[in-house]
Amino acid sequence: MSDPSVLETLREHKFFEGIGEEHLKRFAEIARSVEFPPSSIIFHEKDKAKDVYLIVRGRVSLISCDPDVGCRELMQVSDGELIGWSPLLGRLLLSDTARTTTATTALAVDGEQVLALCREDSQFGFEFMYRAAQVLAERLNATRLQHLRMSGHQLPDVQIESD
């Protein structure tokens, strides 16, 4: 039995815009509402990948760390965003740290349960994974742009054969 407020939240969440009511009800059965005060760690990089989070309200900083260069904020995400996507792709460990910058409300769902729901209902599964892929594409592009800005190098003008 799902919490009625979770179902209402899903109806209003940007990630689920246009998803049918029956699919929302099934997703609501496996989702739970969670709250984090400012400066809370939702998960750490290299933690076991378990839950996926849909940000309902708030702002979350995604951070990556390397022993040689320290930690860097990759980006900030807010209302309507998906974080903690690693279990959706069968990855065992999370790829970054998520730290709230404001009080944050999210919906959390076990990644294995999401995958089971996607397998049970291929229409929902396609739509959910397509949306998750869009999130990953946006994150990859943002990371690529950040890398370009940080490197500060430009390639010399090169004549390409097709020009």
C-alpha cells in the first residue's frame, strides 16, 4: 500500500510528467519520502549503489573526489532531478557524493525494485529508462563542459577534410 502523499508527489514531479496514472501508482508502492537538512550527505562516492533519489524540493551538490586533486563540485541539481542512478545500470558503487546545500525532500526507491518494475512492464520500463538516459546525457555534457572550462586549452585551428 502506497502513501497517498508519495503518489501526489509523483504526479507533480517533472521526471514523471506524462506518465500514466497506473504506472505512477505502481511506482508509488515502492517509493518513500525522505528529508535531509542542509549540509547532509545523501550518499558518498564509492558507497554501495542501492537507492535512486528523485529530488522533490531542495538543492543538492554532486561532488567527485580524487586523492591527487581533492574534491570538486561537478554540479548542483534541484527540484525534479534524479540522482543516484548507478543501481539502474547494475553498477555496484556510486560514482559521486551527493550533499544537500538546502533542506531537501526527495523520493527514494530501491534500484532493484525499480528494475523489477521496468522488467515487469516494458512500456513503463522503456519510458523510465529513456528519461534516466536523458539525465545521464545531460550530466555527461555538463561534465564535459566543466572539463573544457577547467583545462583552459584550445586546439589550434585545424582544417578538416570535409570543410
